[in-house]
Amino acid sequence: MNDTLPPCPECASIYVYQVDALLNCPECGHEWVAQDADDIAPATRDSVGNVLENGDTVTVIKDLKIKGSSSVVKVGTKVRGIRLVDGDHDIDCKVPGVGQMGLKSQFVKKVLG
Ligand SMILES: [Zn+2]
């Protein structure tokens, strides 16, 4: 569907539409070649849709049981310096009091600012 089209690289308009292999921006008139969707790594997004980047600080939005232990990462835990990785758990990070572990992006919220 069209909601996966990237924003215009010239003016960042989100009203981009596609005609065959060309993407068109109705706001500034820019045209460019659509990349194969497989070539574009999908952005990793947090629970509310913010795009996550390496080095971001996030908070955990629900208690997360840690596999193989009785420890729980409590809701509200702040995790600094995340690293994005491929996989089911797409965030690699060091959780205070727990250590290095993987988190799922849908269970965190980016700390903006
Ligand atoms: Zn544009």
C-alpha cells in the first residue's frame, strides 16, 4: 500500500505517490526512482511509532520477564545507548541492574529530547 512510500527527499513531504517506478512529490514536483522495498531496511520503531536509532535512550513500557531467570525488567526502566540489531529482539542494550540483553522495540518508548 501507499503508506509505505518514503517521504520526499527534497521537501520531506509525506504526500508522495507512485507512478510505475517513479515516485512523485505533489508539493515540490520532485521525481525520483523508487527503490526496491527489499533494499530499504525498515526503520525500527518503538511502541508509539518513533523511529529508533543507535545510541537512543528508551524506557521499558511493561514488565518484561527475562528468559531463564526470575528477574524482571520493570516498567519505566530507562535504558541508555541502545544498539539496533536484526532479529526477534531488535534492540541490543545494557539494562541497569540486569546486564546485556535483547529487547523488543514494541515494548519500549523512546525518550525524546
Ligand atoms: Zn517534495
